[in-house]
Amino acid sequence: MPLYHLQKNNRCMIEKLPVNHLLKSLGVREGMTVSVMSRQPMGGPIVIGIGKRSIAIARDVAEQIFVKEVN
């Protein structure tokens, strides 16, 4: 499932990332567990939480990140 389709407060594990050097430099890696903190309206970015950090990811990139929900 693409990351962008998850609802707020859902946790997920990243299964597949696009080739994107910015994500890599921000520390986003396959196998990490992240939480969806917010989704901006009108096709805006999604904000995810990784540890104590918050990262905004554009919709087109978030649709290329595939995740699996975890509880």
C-alpha cells in the first residue's frame, strides 16, 4: 500500500522506497517503522514521524513509498 493512502496516527513499516537521495539523506530507510502524523488537504504533503523527528514528504514521492501497516 502506498504511504500516502494511510490515515493519520497509523503506524507502518517501509517495504520499498523509490530511488531518492533526499529520502536517504533524511534517514528514511526500508524496514523502518514510521507513523503518519498528518495529511495536508488538497493533495498536499504527508508528515511522518521517525523517532523524535517529523518529515514532510510530497504526495508524488509518498505515493511511491510502499508500506505495510503494523500495530
